[in-house]
Amino acid sequence: MSRPVEAIVSLANIRANYALAARLAPDSQVLAVIKANAYGHGAARVAVALDTADAFGVASVAEAIVLRDAGITQPIVLLGGVFEPAEIHEVEVYGLQTVIHSSAQLEWFLSRKSAARLVIWLKMDIGMHRLGFTPQEYTAAWQRLSDSGQVQELVLMSHFPCADHGDDTLTKSQVQVFNEGVAGLNGQKSMANSAALIRYPESRYNWVRPGIMLYGANPFPDQNLLGINLEPAMTLRSRLVSVRELAAGESVGYGQRWRTTVPIRLGTVAVGYGDGYPRHAVDGTPVLVRGKRCRLVGRVSMDFITVDLSEAPDSRVDDEVILWGDSLPVEQVAEFAGTISYDLLTGVTQRVKYLYSD
Ligand SMILES: *Cc1c(COP(=O)(O)O)cnc(C)c1O
């Protein structure tokens, strides 16, 4: 047997999650966000599977080219726009759409030589203060683009900083800011990521932009998703490669972080931070051995983790171990590692073998 770490990706579950997003926003078109290699799931495979998606969102021209090379014909939007003027040429060549979020990008676009008309997503900063034109600057940018003769269509867009947590006052007031900022301006509108699409119907508009929910992770770290059933798209699994009995008072792993207080059976699993398993996972992080919830003990190393097998007394070398996915939501594991599901999913590394099921 070769090294047994595998990411099993269910394309059927991704399709089901997409269909759920589309049902929740029946009057909107759905742009499936598949940046960062579809949050670690494989962008080309995911895009081909989502053949009914209305559009795709990526973070770079390189990510868009991967999709065109895979035969994807739907619109593809560069969610962060271009990073240098020369990339506008590639936007044309590959038939892409692009966000414009800064005056630099606006000048690059307006001063280009080509006469090709492009679809532009013009971004407003409603309070995240990361990208976008302020509500005050927004109308002038819209006007210059509208007058340029270079635009086929303008989509008025924004992005929420807090749709996934906290009370709803801030997000509701940001919808208001957006509405006032775009009042009287022509164009389709787009605000909602996964969390907003689920929690704020008033933010759905013409286009919704779900990312994390397509992969089956709950976008609300501290809440249940009332009545909404997302299917986990990725199961990261490996196997027990060693089992031993330890007496009380023995230490486990690098730095002796964990010590036995009673005799236990300790299992070693072939997965580590070199595969994208989070190094900061604490003692007690859940790991499924033979379907039984066991506790990670000791520090995560590059190639292995160690698990207290008390809850799986029948376990043996070669038994399957699930790190997240089926029956163990990735967002739970993320919490034990002090991070979010997005981080774990995008962090799965090259050496993990990917298997796809339809
Ligand atoms: C990544 C991204 C999304 C998707 O966000 P999720 O929280 O994963 O649903 C939507 N819109 C923009 C502009 C993004 O960059």
C-alpha cells in the first residue's frame, strides 16, 4: 500500500449544494465561486460538474485560463480584477469579465487601446475597507465607465464583511448603504456571498455569489443552519499505520505536549501538516477511527498525527481514519485548530491523492 492520504470529492454533493443555493435565491443568477482551486476541491473538475452554473468566480487570470482550457464556456469573473494593465488583454482573449475596485484599475481599463466592449463588475466599499470605491466615489466611476463606450454591461457589486456572524444590524445597514450608493444607476446588482445568500434575502439581487456553501461547509461558525442541509463535498481520510499500548505517565510526540494519565492505546495516523492537516489542532480535536470519534493527542507533525484510541477499542493497523468530511464537519475541526473551514479546505496539499465520485 502506498501512503494512504486521500481527499474524496463528491461532485454530486457539490451539485446538490449548488442546486440548494439556486433554490434559495430563485430570482437570482448564481455565480459559483471556485477561486483557490475551488477551495481545494479541483477547479476544473468542479466547473465541469457544475454545468448549469450561470457563471464562475476566480481570483486570477491563471485560474480563469485553467477553466477555459478545461472547455468551460460560461462567463468567468475575476473577483479581484486585474493586477497589471497587460492582463486586460488576457481578459479579452479569454472572454473574461472583470471587477474594477480601484481608480488604478479604472485608469488601466479606460486607457487601453482595444475597442472590445467588456462586462465590468464595479465594486463599492460598504465597510470592509479592503477593496472598492467609496459610496461617494462610486457614481463618478460608474459615469466614466458608462460614457467610455468600452463597456458592454455594468454589474454593481459589493461584498459584506460580517454576513456570517454577529447580529444583523451592521449587514442590514450595509445593504442600505449599497442601495443608496447605486440609486439611479443602471446595471444588475450583486452583493451576497454564501452567508448573506442564506441569512439576508434582501441582499440577493440579480446575482448571488456562493463559495463555501457549495463545498458543504456551514458558513455560520457559531450557529446551526436552520433547516438547510448542505452536503460535505470533501472527505479527507487516511489510515492507522501503528497502534501501541502506553503506560500512564508517558509523553507523546514532539515537544511532549501530551502525557497519558492512565494506560491507553495510541494510534498513529498517516496524515500531517504536510498534507494540510492543521498544525495548530489542539489535544482533543476529533478524528474518526472506524467511525468512532476519537481525540487527537500530541502535536501534529509533518507526516503523522497521534490519536487516543480509547473510543475505538477494536481498532487495528490499516483501519480507515476520517479527518473531516463524512460525519465530521470540517468547520468543527477548524474550530479546534483556531481557524475556519475555508483555510483547511484550501490548504490540502499536492501530495494528497484526489479521488472524485459523481
Ligand atoms: C470569495 C468570494 C465570495 C464567496 O464567499 P463565500 O463566503 O465563500 O461564500 C463571494 N464574493 C467575492 C467577491 C469573493 O471574493
